[in-house]
Amino acid sequence: MLNLEQTKELYDLLRGESEVNIKSNKEVEFEINKSKFYTKKSHLPRMTDEQAFLVIYILQEAYRFEEFIPDHYEICSQCGELYDSELEGGTTGDEMYCGDCYTEEENED
């Protein structure tokens, strides 16, 4: 099962935000979960925040029985950061907020 930091690494990779080392004009190196990978720079994904989280959401829901990515990892509706909803944050209607963005005032109607 992926922990929150590993899930954030995947999220960053999908958004094209992970650190890469340029090895040559054609090859880059990047590291995920202490494993090194090599590919062409043009092959690295560059998804929007919403597209990247959709991939994570599909992995959470479709592979629920394997517990690949826990379904309590959410994306904050305000700041876009991933957070563990079992440890922090809250909801207002359909919106989900990390601990930094969630306040009691947002929860009042």
C-alpha cells in the first residue's frame, strides 16, 4: 500500500512536477520510491491537477481490494494539495479541504 508521501510522488510525476536529471539531449532520469527510471523527456506526463488526481482516484476505487492507494487520500478543493482525510481536514458540501484550508467558519451555513 502506498503511503501519503509515495502518493504525492505519483501525483507530482503525473503533473510533470517531479525532479528530473537530464542525462543527455534525449534521456532524463527520475526517481520514484527510491527507484530510478530513465526515459525521454517527451515521454514524461504533464497532466493537469484534476487529470492527475483522477488517475489516483481510479486506482483507489478500481483497486480497492488490493488497497493500492488508500481511499482517504484526497485533494484539497482550495490549495490542490493531497492530504490524508483520516488525519486532517473536513468537508463543506461537496468540497474537501486539507487541515490548513479547513476552518469552522467554512463549515457553518
